Amino acid sequence: MDTGHRQYLQQRYATSGWHGRGLAARRLITGFDFSGSELSGWTLLRADREGRAMPPAIRTLWHRGNPAAELLSIDVWECGSIPAAHDQLLEVLANVQSDAVERRDGLGDIAFRLGNTMALFARVNVVALIRNGGPTTVEVDPIAHVVDDLLVRLSEP
């Protein structure tokens, strides 16, 4: 991301109040993966691990009911530190083509959403992006909370 766009995002999302800050009592999450049983009522269609990417990423696609209608995309990046996770979160925000993204509370250490169709958050050193992937709009907040709860358990000391 170029410097000007980064400065715009830092100002728009007031990063000076949260970037690099996290709960000291939490431990870094390592080896995160999906088994397919994490989301009740959903089936894991595909999980691609991009281990050579920096940071390493897991890109998944889930369906419920008709696979051509109700699809969720969940991308997870495992970063080396809290500041690196916050940098990755800014990178993802830079790729979202909407000014309607807003900061939200109650999810992760820092979180953003786009209506009820996209949730982006960082929990300790992990960044998660949950979004609709099919023609039927699926509310992503309940799914985001399940993923966040899993990350909280993995980060407990």
C-alpha cells in the first residue's frame, strides 16, 4: 500500500488509539487451522493454506444449504506479533472498496464491519476476514463471534 493511502487509513480509522496494542495476558496464536467442525450448520468446502505468503494465510469457503446460494469466505492471517497483525488489518482495509466500513466493538481486539455482510478483526496476532461469498446475503456477525471465541480460547495463557 502506498504511503498516502496508509496515512488516509490511519487517520480515518484513528489507528493511534489502537495500533500495536493488545492484551498482555494473551499469548500469541500459532498453528491455527480449521477442521471443518467449527461452524455448526456449515460445511467446509475448501481450505487453502498459503504458507509461503507473508503473513501465512488460510483461505476457506463454507456453505450452508444450497452450495450455490449460501456461501461464506473466511480468510485468516497468522502474524508474528500484535503490531504485524494490525498492519495486516490495515492492508485488508486498503483492499475493501467501500467507505461504509466502520469500526465496531465487541469483536476481537479491534474490529471493522461492512453492514452485516463483512466482518474484519484482529485478535492478538491473528486477523480474520469473514464475508459473503454467494448470492444469498448471510449475516456474518454470528460466524465472526464463533471464530473470535475460538481465537480467544487459543490465546488463553
